[in-house]
Amino acid sequence: MFGGVSIKLTRWSYSGRKMVRGYFDKFPNTTIYFRRIRSYYIVYSLDWVKEDPVVEKEDREEMQILLNRELGREKEYKKRKSRSS
């Protein structure tokens, strides 16, 4: 999928105002917290568990795309102004 490694969003849930928790198959023990910025979500923080691989920048980007796609906000996410390379 993205960068040759495919991550799958296994489940997600709302976590208070403007926050969503995401869970991914590559990091089964880690909870990823997303915060809504304007009309899309970005990785805000995570509860990383040492049994899981280290979450790299490329992983965060892929997770953001997957979550925004799931929530119907992929178009807004891809059009965001501050794109990091």
C-alpha cells in the first residue's frame, strides 16, 4: 500500500471532544490518539507499548490517511496546507 508496508486500521472509537482512538494491526498493543484539526485528523499522541515496533514518521502518515479515509475526510486531509515531506 504505502511505502511497501501495509497497515490496516482494525478499529477506532471516539475519545472525547475532537479526539479519536485508532488501533492498527502493525501496532496491536499501542493506542494511537488522533485530534481533529480543521476538518481532518492527525496523530496527536500515542500510548506505545514496547512489544510493538517503533512508530516511524511513515507509519504516522499512513495511519492518518487510513483514519481520515474511514471517517470520510481523506479529501480534506490531502488538501491540507502544511504538508511535510
